[in-house]
Amino acid sequence: MDNIRFLLVVALAMISFMLWEAWQLDYGPKPEVAVLEKPTINDSQQDLPGLDKSQTSGVAQSVEAVPKLEVPADKVITVKTDVFTVEIDVIGGTVRNLDLLKYPHEKENTIINKLFALVGMDPQEKDLSPIRLFDSNAEKLFLAQSGLIANNGSAKAPDHHTSFSTEKDNYELDDGQDSLSVPLVWTNNEGLVVTKIFTFVRNSYNITVEQKVSNDSANTWTGRQYGQLLRVPFVDDKGNTFIRTYAGGVVYTEEEKYQKVEYDDMAEENLDVTTLGGWSAMTQHYFASAWIPPSDQENQFYTKELKDWRYVIGSYSPPMTIEPHTDKVFSSHLFAGPKIQPMMEKVAPGLELTVDYGWLTIIGKPIYWLLNKIHDKIGNWGFSILGVTLCIKLLFFKLSQASFRSMAKMRKIQPRLKEMQEKYADDRQRFNTEMMAMYKREKVNPMGGCLPIMVQIPVFISLYWVLIETVELRQADFILWIQDLSSQDPFFILPVIMGITMKIQQSLNPAPIDPLQAKVMKMFPIIFTVFFLFFPAGLVFYWVCNNTLSILQQWYITKQIDAEN
């Protein structure tokens, strides 16, 4: 029983190793993806929503049946706002490239640059280009597609393979301008006109997409809108290989709430779910993209696997009937940006759950809320981490106190246990009997040091995921050489300090009686120091703060017990 602490540490090491293996399985090298730079029409019919034949008049023939305008094959509309640079293809109004202007791939470290300059070396080259979320590049293909599908008996309508016309090729949100609208127009020259309007708002990652159908023909028109995301599996080439986060599809429904839909799930079976409101998304570390249909209508959500490692997730609406000489508007929203929870909560219910804390969400969300509130007062994410750590230590002060008191008592009787072990080296049963008798005489509970720690483990794991998933910590300044809390310490100072604090904390605890276990325990500060060299600085700083506060508390309690005796 006195070795339970040792077993907990070994279990932690084994879990870390299993996480690494799982990461290799999910995010290791994949076969090369052979995708065309721009999908051809004949090869792309399978990516349309698969409605029932009674609801649509031959989706497979829709492209050939819909009249198209003669446009250049690669004509795009460029839109620039304060947060985006977007390319919209005139073929279908597909969002094919989207850059997040406030989120570069890397960040320069001024301290490192100055040190390089002092020794006469050129500074390290950094990729300062913005993160590209939607991407038309073959190896990183990710598109936001939308369109209309007519019901049986109605005139054909434009889908994401149909050519639109546009007044100009470039739009920009000017200073003092709060919103910007980008219209694309299609007509069948028989009275049916569709105007697809993208509306961008200042300081917002939420794009409103409206498809206005004007029916000036003599016939009633009935059809549906759809919005879908098509991408190849995401691979973070510059991500931290020791940090495993979810990248894949997500669906939110009224009944089941947040559901992950992994690429393997899409390959095995097509999703087919109807719900009021809801949304569908593709997520990756720090960023997400989602189609959000109207919340007051029933929407059908679907997934499908295409060839060449392409996957589709999206939704389509109920049918809407438009009488002759009237018009109606299909509306939806396209979110594409950082996973900032307060902002996402305003866009759609449950969208903030793309910040994935797993089964510990119920604990992780309050911790994030606390972190955010402290940052609002302090203005520094590093000191906010210190503040959260201090609050958690205060919350568990009594539990920690009980644990440390138990450890301190165990430490005092450790020499006598060692003598007893040598005395009864050949009689293990007698040793155990005498050891339990000593625990009873000294009023020591060998489980007293472990149970309080086990109660706190879910909170510590939740805080770990909060620090990993919070996009606000990405490239956030702290102090001196730590100018990006989401990347590793450039000088490895924090990991070394973490190892030292772990060693000090270990010296305050009772050592295992078994010599072999004692030697293994002594190796753990070194092993964890090497392991933490590659962890984000924010996470390592949390462990330094936690260890330091634990050392102070344990030292104080040990002094109290020594004084009592």
C-alpha cells in the first residue's frame, strides 16, 4: 500500500506513452493524396447531396441540364476584410481560399533575434504568412460549397458546379465600413434568377450566405438549399508532435448535441440525421469551419466519402415553394475562424464545443471561464495561468493538506520501516503484519497521501486540455524570452526549472522502501524534464507554478508536524 504513489507515477508514464502511440496511429504519415487542383465536372457529381429520387429530378444530370455562362476556368473573386482575405470561385460561389490575417503561422522572437545579431548571425527565418483555412491546394484541399437543388418537376437551379456572373473581381472592406456584400448572379434565361450574396461584417468570422430565388417564370418552383464542407484529412505539418488534438468532422443536433464524425466513420457509413437547427463543421487545432443553417427549420445532415481521400459533411434544408412572380431567400451562415469560445457562443448554440475538452468538458469550461476572467483583469496570459493555478490550489487546499500531512508522517517513520524490512527480509508476511501494526500505532494512513491526489486528477487533466485548446494562448506574450506560450521554450529554461521543482518535491515525499523502486523514482525528474522540453511553454509554466506552490505547502506542513513532535 505504501507504493501506490509509485504506481500512480508509473501509470502516468504509461498513459503518456499510449497517447504518443495513438497520435502516431491517427496523425502519422498518410499515403499521398492524389487530388486534382480543380475538380472536373464529370468527376464531381458524387459530391452533391444525395436526396431521395422523389425529391429531386436526377442530381447526376443537373450540371449538364443547367445552363452555364462562359467564364474563365480559374476566375475568382477576391475579398479583403479586416480579418479575412477570401477567394470565391465564380463556379458555384465556392469559397476556395481563406486566409486568417490576424493569425500567422509563426511569430518572431525579438530576444532570439537580438542574440543572433550579437553573435553576427542572421535571425531565424519564420513563416509569417497567415493561416490558410480553406485551401484549393491539392494536398490540403478544403472547400466551402453551397447551392440549390430543385425538386422533381421544377426548373433546374445552380449548384456548386454552376457558373455565376459577377460585376467585379475585387472587393475590400473600407475604413469606417461595417459590412461588405458580394453578389453573384445566375439565370436560366426563362425567368428564374438566383442571386447568391456573401455578407462580411467587420471584426467577425461569421459570413452570411443568402441565395435569393426570383421566380419570374409562369411555373411554380420548389427546391432546397445545401451547404457542405469538402476536405482531405488535415495534417498539421508544424504542430507539436507531443500534443494530440482532434481534427475531423463534427455535427451538432438538438437530440444528441455535440458529435464527432471521424473520417473513418464517414468511410464506413454515410451520416443521415434530421434535426431542428444544428450545424456541421470540420475542426482542427485552434480553428474551425462550420455551416450553420437556420435554427427554426428542420435540416438534414449528411456525410459521404469520395475518392482520393476526400470527405464531405453538410446539410440541406426542407423544400421551399416559390410561386410565379415572387421571390424568397434561403439563408445560412459560414463560420471560419479561431475557436474563441465567447465569440462562437454568439454564432450558434454549442459551436463553442468545438474547443474539445472531451469527457471533462463540465470541468474544463469553468476553468476556461476563470482563465478568461483573470486575463480580463491582468492582461497577460502567463500570469493568468499562475492565477488559475493558485485558485485551484486554494480550492483543494484542505485535500492537499491532508495528503501532505500523511506523506510527512510516512516520511518520519520511513527509517523504522526500512529497519523492519531488513529485520524480516526472509518473512514477507511477518513484515506486512508488523508494518500495518506500526501504521495503527502511529495513526498513519498509507492511502491518505494518494486519495486526495486522485480526487484532484480530473481537474488537473481538465486544466491541461484548457491550456492546449485555448487559441487565445497561441503566440501570446508572457515575459522576457517567452513570447509564445503555445510553442516550446526556445532556451529550455522552463523545462529545467520544472525538473528541479519535481526533484525538490520528490525529496519531501517518503521514498519507496524497495531499492529498485527508489532508483526508478529518482529517474522520473530527468525523464519528465526531457519529455517537457517539447511541450508548449504555457503548459510547462503551469507545472512549474503547481510544483512550486505544492513545495511551499508541503514544506510548511512538514515543519508543523516536526514542531508537533
